[in-house]
Amino acid sequence: MRTIGDGKRLGWVLLCASILALAFFTDSYAGDAMPTPANPKELRFSHFAPARHPIQAAGFEPWAKAVEERTGGRIKITFYPAQTLCKAKDNYDAAVSGIADIAFASIAYSPGRFPLSEVLFLPFIGSVSAEDGTRIYQELFNKFSQMRDEYSEVKVLWLHTCGAVGLSSNKKPIRRLEDIQKMLVRAPGPLAATVEALGATPVAMSAPDMYIAMEKGTVDAMYMPKEALKSLKLYEVTKYHTIGAENMYAPFCVAMNLKVWNSLPPDIQRIIEEESVKAAVLNAGNWDKGDKDAIEFVKAKGHELIYLSPEEIDRWRAKTHPLWDKWVADTEAKGLPGKAVLGETLRLMKESEKRP
């Protein structure tokens, strides 16, 4: 039988719960008025590509427009391209700190910070499209909590990869393994180990710095997404493109500052998440198209496309394959499931390669 004392205690419990709920709600929106069409929440989106690069014009902008329209004008997204808000290598930290509300970050620019995500950088890991690479990246992220932990400082909006990273040079063509040896090769972050295994010297450098570096001879060759030959005008400072030496993938992350994310009403969060799923597919598809267009473009410009023979590819693979074992050993030593992640990555790659 309930007593008067029980009723008072229940009343106090409900009151305390209400106060805690109000405190949580107030903290979530502290310093931020609820966004309205008349007073929208502006989100600063930082990335390092030029403003008219396809990744913004055909990828980020359609996503932003959809978010703005579906939120009824309560969200406004302002782009800061071409490193205007922060340097390319600092984009992820900009999202963490709040310098940017949203940032497009290359995992290559933060070596060691995303150890399990770096599985996609392993040489000759597979031969798939950017769309398939993106799907594989997302499936790994969904399956392994330890990979999700790598991004715990931000709200991940979407993940995607480029197509297989290309190898291009200027003065000297790369036809055989011996040709790349002793070259200075642009290879940021995890790519450096591959370049060293091939007998060349890696040079860490972000994409925006590549044109001048190739023009001045600071580097002799570069590992870069193939679409950059056209979109970043790198065709002007390259002549030779080696096909068959590029079976590794650069992962990217579009991340939002956690405090900003938590300040948004649930319905706006849901809209952003729904549109971000579409954006991952759209960006990957644009990347595949950009790669194909760039190869046709440089071919029309008279550049030489060098196709490595299967036998030659086997030589490159033999030189770099020990990196797989090292990666597994290094991640497992940190208490991470490197062996399981590599096994799942290979399974997903093979599954994708079998698709027509």
C-alpha cells in the first residue's frame, strides 16, 4: 500500500528527473538559439580543394542544398575552400576544436591517428572503384567498434575513398621497378612505407602543394588520385602515368564538431544523416567519373600511359607485401584487431572485384 511518504518521495524523484532533463536540454543548446528560417544556424564547411573542384561543385554543394531545403532554411552552410580556414593537414583538428563546424579531412594527413582505417593504404590491397572502396570503408567502420573509436572526437557525417591512387612522373617514365628507385616521390602519411619499400624516398606533401613541387622538381613523381591530374591541373607538370602500380586507396572523412552536432535539434540531425548517406555515394561516383575523365584528358594531351605487365606488377607486389604483416603486427601490438580488419577488407575487396 502506497503511503503519503511514498508519494512525496515519488514527487521528489520526478522533480529531480525534470530538473536533470532541463539541465541536459539547456546545456545541449547553450549559447545557441533554436535555428529558425529568420535566424538560421550557419555551419562553416572547410576543405582544401579549389572552390570549383568537382568535390565541392558536384558533391558538397548538392548535399548542402538538400540540407538547407529540407530544414526549411534553418540551416545555412558556408564553404571555406582552398585552405581559407585552415591548412589541409589541419582539417580534422579544425572539426575537433570548432575552428570549422564541418571539415573534409584526408586520413593520409594524420599518420598513426587512424591506425585501423589505414588498412586501405596497404599496397595491392585490391582493385575496385571509389564506390566500392567507399562501401568497404563504411562496412569496416560499421563492423569494428575500434575503428569507430578512431573518430570519437567528432560526428562522422560520411566516409568515402578515392579510386586507386595513381602514380605519375614528369621527367622520367616509370616502366619498371628500377625506374622508381632513388626517386623523390610524393607520398603523404601511410603511403610513405610503400614508397620506401619500393626503394624510393617519400616526401610528405598535401595535394594543394603538388603543382609547385612537380614544377620545381622538388619531387620526381607523385602518388595522387587520378582525377587530380585534371581538377588540380597537374597534367601541366606531368608527362607519364604508370598504370598497375596504384592499387591502394585514400580514405577521407567529412566530420562535424561534436558540440555543434549536439546543439542541433533531433529533426535536423536526422535530415543531415539521411542526406549524408546519399552524399557518400554521390562523392564516390563523382570520383570514379573524375578518374576516367582525367585519364582520357591526359591521353588527349599526348601524355604516355604506361601499363605494367602482370609479371612486373608481381615484382612490385613482392617488394611491398611485407608491409601487410608489419601493419597487422603493429595494430595487434596496440590491442587492435588488425588481423580481423585485414581479413574482412580482403574479403570485401574480392567480393567487389567479382561484381560485373
